[in-house]
Amino acid sequence: MDAEKIFCPNLECPARGQVGQGNIGVHSRQEQRYHCNVCDQTFAATKGTLFYRLRTDPQIVIWVLVLLAHGCPPQAIVAAFGLDERTVRSWQQRAGQHCQGVHEHLVTRQQLDLQQVQADELRVKTQGGVFWMATALMVSTRLWLGGVVSATRDLDLITALVAQIRAMALWRPLLIAVDGLASYVTAFRCAFRFAVPRPKGTPGRPRLQLWPHLALVQVVKQRTATGLRIDRRIVHGTLAAIQRLITATQGHGGINTAYIERLNATFRERLACLARRTRALARQETPLTSGMYLLGCLYNFCDSHDSLRVKLWLSERRYRWVPRTPALAAHLTDHIWTPAELFQFKVPPPRWTPPKRRGRPSKATRELVARWCA
């Protein structure tokens, strides 16, 4: 038990979420509990992880979740491990919520030079109808940027996905490649705007202007009697800027949505409820969202991609290939994670802020602010 790598999870503690401050001690090695000297509270070593208050062996839980994220139907896992189907689905939902927190902390809150983003939707059959899963991908690193699940394929679904992309996009040249859905054009034009200040003394709101270095293209596919027709449209931007971004992110080729379509194929292959013909249909939106985040985080942090590997020269004639994950290629991590590392990762809470009260703060409050909020 290493207390230097643990933070206090108590939301009422002024030292919450801070590592290496000397406030954490070992309370009981037998019970695997820590003690915080600031709030005088004890907490389990598994607090904040997937395995908190689980009685099953963590290794069995990891095996089950990895099988679920590689296309194994829950019925097969129930028959192999002798578990209850409700237990398996509970673990999947719990893992999805944990992975969603990890994704929001390590991916969504980062500022990235995206360069090229491709977005698309998946049609998911359910026992009671249809769900739509909209996802986005950073082409240069194959990083899954996030997804949204909705019962309808409308502007609200696309707007929620575009908001995730906008939150992590730096003010750099950016190429967006989507399909022929008109909601994409509307959502991206509304999200990627900035306010142009008016001259001093001029009344009214500032005028909103689209990013000058934003390029938006559409790949529209139509089936005709003679075959498949593909129409590539430039909605915004110049052809020269689009070609520069394509060359920088994928090396060669033209306007396409091939990378997000490959990711969609991976999702359909590795999530049983997304297969086109399957008996493991999704029933509700929550399990589908949990499965999406579980698979997305394993894809980003644990799965190496051949297209991302780099050549490491050992001598003038000898070299070896170094595997990389999308998160490693995007400089979000420094090594390839194992599934155990992903499920044991603790998302730190935001820093403590003193409660708002009328009048001058007390001496004790000022000391706490100076100690833990500096």
C-alpha cells in the first residue's frame, strides 16, 4: 500500500483529489484501508474504482468485461462462468459508468490539435425499436473522441456529439468529414463560431463568424441501378487547405469517411448488441451507452494499432516496431494500459472550494484556502 499515490475521495475534505501532500496514511493493511489526516475519515483502497464493494474476484470481473468488449454474448458468459445474467449486465453497466468518467477526465477535458475529425452514426436494432449511436474519430491518432446514444436521428443527437468535439478542439486548422446528413452542417456551423467585437459604442450583440480555418466536407453515398455513387462535396473551406490537412493526417488519398467507417465496423464486431443479425439485442439506452464507453476506452487505452506503430532503430541495420494505442499516439498516456489499469484508475474530484457565506471568512477558512486551494 503506497499512500503517496492515493488521494482523499471525500467531497467535503479540503484535500480531496490531491496526491503526495502527506495527508494520507495507512489505516489497516489487513482491511486495505487508508486514513486522511485532514478530514479524519477512512476509505477503502478500491474506493473510486470499478471493484469498490464487489465480492467477486477482480480477475473474474476483468475476464468477463474483456469478453463482453470483444463480442461475446452475455448468454455464453453465463454458461461458461456460472454467473447470473443480471450480474453480468450489472458489471457491464458499472464498467461503462467508470469508463465514461475516465474518458471525460482524460480525453474530453483535453485540448487537442485534431486536424481531421470524421463523424458518423450507427443504427442499432433493439427489442422495442431502433437506437442511433453517433461517434467521432480523430484521424491522425485513431482516437475515439466520444459518442452519443439517442432514440432519434435528429439535430439534438448531432449537436450533442459536436459539443464534445468543440470542447477539445484547439484553434487550429481543422477538417470535418461527415456523411450527407444535413444536421451535421447545421450543428458544426453553430458550434464552431466566434464573436466578432463591435466598434466601441455600437449597440447590439456581437456578430458571430465561422472559424476561418475550418473545412467541412460531406461524402454522400447513393445506390443506383448501375452501382454505388459517391458524391464528395466541399461545404466550407478551400480545396488546397483540405488537401494539406488530408496529407498531414492520413498521408495520401482524397475526401473520405473511411476511418470512422472502420471504427463502426470494429464496434459492430466487438459489441454483441451492435451486430446486424444477433439475438443479443439491446433493450434500453443505458446498457447501450455503457457498452459504448466500455469498448471505446479499451479501444483508446488498451488496444494497439498496426497503423500507429513506429520504427525504433537499434543499429544501422536492425530495428523493431513499437506498438502504440490511440491514447499513446495522442500523448494522453505514456504506456499501453492493461484492462486492470483502466478499471482501477481513480478519477480525482475537482479541487475543494470554500462554501459561500456572508461576511469575512474566518481565520481557519483562510488557512484552508491558503493550504489547499493555492
